[in-house]
Amino acid sequence: QVQLVESGGGLVQAGGSLRLSCAASGRTFSSYAMGWFRQAPGNPGKDREFVARISRSETTNYADSVKGRFTISRDNAKNTVYLQMNSLKPEDTAVYYCAATLDHYRYYDAIPTYKYWGQGTQVTVSS
């Protein structure tokens, strides 16, 4: 069982930066692949969108929409995964969710791959 708690969201102007953190409980954090997803406001029927993922060996993958602007990283000693977001755009406005999985063989950008989810943190980018 893993519990995930996100923090670091807020309101920022376009072009600004934010760093999200996701703190995980448990002693096996290093065994998990970690992902970030987001869900834009005003469209609750739409699935969460994949943003980034970092494997247990620290291989990273990104959605095309954030490549070159966002960086995912992890600190296993602190049981924490980060999402550094630079050059933010209004279309990045969403609730951002952290997720964890021990399934290292399914599609890393698929929601069903991840068993554990945080409660989300709001990121709002003003134009």
C-alpha cells in the first residue's frame, strides 16, 4: 500500500515556473515507477492526460505537449518525486495527479497501469 500526497500547486503567470512534489509513504518507494497526470477544468468526462513518468531506473518519458519544458525527477532517500514545470502556458492549467505503479511492463502513459493515486494539486496559469 502506498499513499501519495502532492504539493506545490498554485497560481502563476504564463512563462513562470512551479515545482510540484509528491511524497510517498512506505519503504519500497524505489521499486515503483512514478507518473504525473493532469485533468483540465471544465471537462470532467475527459480522461486524465499523461504528463511524465520516471521509472525505477530513472528513465524518463514525457508527453509531447510538455517536452522541453517539464522535468520529472525522484529522490528515493526522501520518498519523493518532483515535476519541475517551466515556461508555463495557460493550457497547462489543470489538477495535477501523482501516481505509482509496480507494473513496469504496461504502457507507462496509460491510467490503468497505475494502482496508487494522490488527491491532486491545482495548477493555474494566467495569461
